[in-house]
Amino acid sequence: MRVAVDPAELPRHRGGRFLCPRCGEGVNFGRFAEVEGQRLCLTCASPELRYWELAGPQA
Ligand SMILES: [Zn+2]
């Protein structure tokens, strides 16, 4: 029995970096927050920090 594994879930760089599944940015391990089962960078995980992005789409 085989289980499909998302490449993003593989521990390629333990203690290193991973890609935020939402914005694709590299995130230093330890500087993320788990939201709804996904590990997101702090920017994606914290709506407050995204206001700059939402408020200035044409910046
Ligand atoms: Zn992100």
C-alpha cells in the first residue's frame, strides 16, 4: 500500500527552509505558523501582516 506524499511535505532540509504553500516564499524553519494544517510563512499566517499587501495592490 502506497501513500501519495506531497513533495512539500518531505523533510528535505530538516531544520532548514521550506516553501510557503501559499505564496511560495522560502521560509526559515521555525518562522512559520500552522494554519488549518498548513505551514505558512508568518506573513500568510497573520492577516494583520497582509494588510500592506491588500491595502496597496498597485504599490
Ligand atoms: Zn507565505
